[in-house]
Amino acid sequence: MIATAELESAIRTAIPVQHLEIIDQSNGCGENYAVLVVSEAFEGKTTLARHRYINELLRDQIALMHAFSQKSLTPKQYQEYLAKNAGAA
């Protein structure tokens, strides 16, 4: 079982994080996580490059999971994401 704190620590240690959400979608068994990472470290990087970076960063933890999904956004993209979702509510 992977703990949310373990994922958070790995991400926060590697990059400056403006916002981080880690959601255990497996009803507490730690086998299915979704993460939303907002960092200026993603500026100028493609979505694929961002995902590869996070996947590599969490390689050992992801290997123990059944499923893993992520959103990796720049601060500007996150503001757009919040505005879009606020309009949909």
C-alpha cells in the first residue's frame, strides 16, 4: 500500500509546488491515485514531458499501484483550469 504522504513527499522534494492534490480513488487501499500538480517547473515543457517527469519521479510507487493518473499544470494553466471548472459548476 502506498501512502498519500509518501507521494506528497516525493513530489515536494523534487520540484517547487504551488498546489498539490493527491486523491486516493481506491477507497483507502492505496492502489489507485490521481494527482494534480501545479508548478512553475513545468513552464516550457510539453504535457508529455511533464507526465514523464512525474512518472519517473514516482516510478517505485507507481509500480505498486493498480492505476495512476495525473494533471501537471503551470500556474497559469491552473488558473484557467479553475476558471473553467467554476463556470461548469
